[in-house]
Amino acid sequence: MTSTIQVKRRNLRLLEALKKRMGVKSYDEVIERLLEEKTNIPADMFGVDKGRISKFTEKDRLEDRD
């Protein structure tokens, strides 16, 4: 999924400079690294239950309505 965001020209120049300095290929990678650094949320917290959780079924939605 992609989206478009507006940023000031100054911020775009800063993102371009950081992209070069960090040696990454996209602005998304720059933003991701900055967010990881500032939030201090470990990457291993995401996707912990991947592959273990199944989708809800109609039966699951109605189980408490009997």
C-alpha cells in the first residue's frame, strides 16, 4: 500500500540528505529508521503471532449471541 504525503521543501531536502547519509533506497526507510529510533519499540514486537492467528469466521462473530 502506498500513499502520498505533503512535506515542506525544507523537510524534503532533509529527507534527501538523510537518505544519502543512511545509505538507504527510499524515504520510507528513512522515516522507518527515525521512528524506530525515537519510539524505542523493538522490531521483534511486530509479527509475533504471524501465522498463528486465523481469520474470524461468521461463527466466531455470533458465539456470544445464543
